[in-house]
Amino acid sequence: MELNEKLIDGLTDEEIEFLTEHQEIDEILDDIKSSIKDYSAQVEAIKQINPKFEGKTLKQLKNDKEFQQALKEYRATYPSAEITEQGKIEEVLKSIIPKKHIKPVNKLANTITKDLVDKGEFDLVISNKRSRREVFTKVMLAYDNKYIQLSGQKYTPYDREVYDGVVTLYAAGNNLITPAMVYRAINGLTESEKIRPETLEKVKQSLDKSMRIYTVIDYTDEAKMYNPKIEKTTYEGYLLAAEKVTVKINGETHEAYKILSPILYNYAQISGQIITVPMKLMKTKDAVRGTDEVIVIRGYLLRQIEWMRNEKVSRSENIAYKSIYEELSITRDFYNDGMYKKKTHATRAHIKAILEEWKEEGYIINCAEYKDGNRVAGIKISL
């Protein structure tokens, strides 16, 4: 019996009647094929997460209660909706290009990379001249994913830069974003510039990490500093509230993210602790290649320089090299003397290259190394 006959024999009379009465049968079949592909992808993903399901057929898995529960929880963890309408595809393709790069710089944004995830509830001390006492904001960050073992992984400075890329796109009016859009936003790239697949995969992993960090922030005391009438103010949800969607473009399937709320951005807006710089400052590829380390260095330098510009804050114009080494996890605990010297030398070269580029752009007036005794300790910025 041929395949088409087998399919017909497997249909009920009602199903055959339904198909013969609908002229859109090709579209229906396309939907069926698409659903089969999606289901197969979900099955493979669960098999990778839990090898105990390997080797089982789809029929066996259909009757496996443990697998069906795993499938249900996987779908809840990774909500996915397809975007196939031409208008929505164009919405993704024609993204709003940000003119400004935006970074939240409040206490939580500045400390989130200090190995705080999965450490239980902790207090952030919020200083403010209007307050006569110490003001605390209670925070809890925890990985909420039983399938991907993220627990124990730090939220890194690179993750923070990716998050700032999301904030930049979101503030510009983009609700649907792709990993490529995020990477371009943190590097000031145009839409025509190619990005390597492995680079996009790293951005995607970072976005997924932010989507899986369950966050509880009780900032009642902090909010009262700005509005004494406030009685209670809390946030509970994911660090990056987003839905993962599938975008089909010219027959190819791409993953995108529908951004609902970047909590670090919304939270920082309460105190106005946000820096905004021209997007051109992110484009330093003519001076130095945009590696992961360069992305982190550039973000660190921008925050330091913008704090120097803040008239409300008294801040040194010196940036210690040691602080940047720590941001990049370059320590003697991980490197022998030869490798440590090589890594720190390369880092100083990247710092100087970025600052020289910004000097030509007129963002800073000058930069020069300073010493602590006989040792070169860092770089001094003239604004």
C-alpha cells in the first residue's frame, strides 16, 4: 500500500470530509508539517536534557507519562509562538535602529555580576543624601530552570552588556528582537555587517540566562525616598521578561524574543540611574576587534567615564587597571606568570585603543597612564 493510501486509511470519515470541503488544503497540510517539525524539535530537546528518553520511539513516548510531564513543563518553560504573517516579518526585519546606547547603573545593575545568583535573599544598601538612615532594598535572584543546569553559573559582565543591548533596543521602540540585533546594538554595527553563528549562539545563551533568573525586589524603602506616600513597592518576575518566538523568513526559521519588560531598566528609572551615550561610541572595530573581552572593557569604561561626568558625584578621573582585570576575571589564581602578563598587556592595549578612538570622536579630551610608585597602575581620563 502506498504512503498516501496509508494516510487516508488512518483518517476518520469526519476528517476526510473536513479536508475535502476545504479549498485551503495546502495551507492545512503546511500547518500540519510545521506542527510535526515543532513537536520533533521539542522531543529532541528533551532527549538532550534527559538522556533516559533516548532510543524511544514517538509512539513509546506518547504513552510515557514521565515524558509527557516533561514535555508539558518544557513547553511552559519555553513558550514558543510562530510569526508567519508578512507584516510581522517586516516588523522584525525593519527594526528601529537605536541612536543612543543605554545602560542601567543603579546598585543592583552594578553588583549583579558579583556572584549573587542562587545565593538567597540579600540586602542592597542604597545611599541617598535625602535619607537620614541607611536604606535597604531586599533582592533575591535564582535560576528557575530544572532542565538546564544554570545554577552555579555566574551572571557575567558579558551577560550584563548583552542585557544593556536589549535595553537599548527596547528603549528605542523594539519589542521583537533577535540575537543579531542585540549584538549589533552592543557594537554599533549596521544591519549589513555579518555576524558569525558562534557569536550569535553566545548572545542567545546569554538572553536565555536572563530569561531564567527569577527575581524578587522589594524596593519599598528606596521608593519612599522619592515619594513618601508609597506604602509598598515590589517586583517579582524574571530578570528579562520575554517570550521566545519563531520567525520564518524566506523559508528559514529564526529565533526571536518578544520583550515584555527588562526589569533592570525599569527599576533603574525609579532613581534616574541610567546613562545614555551616542551609539557611535560603541563602534570601535576600526581600533580593536570586537571580542567578548573588548565588549566588557568598553562597557566598563563607559560607565566609569559617565560617572566622572556626573556633577552630583565626586569621582576620581583615574581608572585602575586592576579593576578592569577583575571585571574580566584576569587574576593570578587562574593564570601563571607568563599568561597573566600576556593577558594584562593585551587588556591595556585594548583600553588604550578604545580611548584613543573616543578621543578622536571628541568624547574625551585626553588619556594617559598614571603610576603608583614605580608601577603603572591605570589610566587617567581628561574630560
